Amino acid sequence: MDLNEFYVVSGENNTPENELVMQCLSDKTCRGIIGNRVRNGYGFDSVSTTLYTETTTDDYDNAFCQMIVSINPPYEVDKLLDFHFTNYTKVKKGNKKRFYVHLRYVILPKLQKRQNKQVYVELVTKWLESKEAIKGINLNFLELKRYWTKLQ
């Protein structure tokens, strides 16, 4: 599976064409820097080690959440969601319901964990409800379970 299945991501040169395109993440992601100060003959030097791990789908989901909460004014979040939704369904020929499910059960919980970002949670929820109402999609738990079972 593509790590960034749901999102429009810039090319390898890492420069997004517009503000709605997600920046490409490298193959490895920095997880932390561990360091200490060491005394040498002239004072102190910093010695550090950078920890890297493979980039995961979760990294792309977190980057997408960051894009959402960076939108100012917040009420324009629907432009970002529409852009990625249209690309996923029209260009990548992805399943609309799968996008809705990913947004509701992966992205929304990540947004809810962020402090002082409730307005973005509300806006994403309203966007989802408007799309689901148009298509008559009911995402109850039993239906979701059957749906995910079919996909696997």
C-alpha cells in the first residue's frame, strides 16, 4: 500500500505546487536528537546523535492533521478536504466511502487529541456529515466492520 494513499503529495524535490499539496516526507523521519555537552580543552562542545526511523502512514496522517490545523481562517478547511478528496476519488480512483472512513476514524481522533483545536474537529465533522448526507452513507459500526472485512 502507498504510504500516502489519501493525500496529494509533492514530488521528490519537496516543493509543493500550492498550499493544498502536502510536502513529501523522506524515506526516514527524525524521531529525536539525544545529546550532551562534553568538556574539551577550550570549553564545552555539544555531542549529539539523531535517531531516524522509516516513514510510516501514521507520519503522513500526522502531517495532514498539521495541515488542517494550520489553515487560517479555520472555516476554509473544506477547501483542503475537497482538494484531497477529489484527487483520491477522481485521479487515484479511490473509494469515496474509504476516504470518509479514514477521515472519521483516523484523522478526527488525531485532531481531537490536539489542544485548542476543537473548531477544526467541528469543521471536519460538518464536512463529513455533509458529504455522507449527499451520498446517503450511514457509517454505523456493523456496516463499517463488514466494509473493512470486504476490503481485506
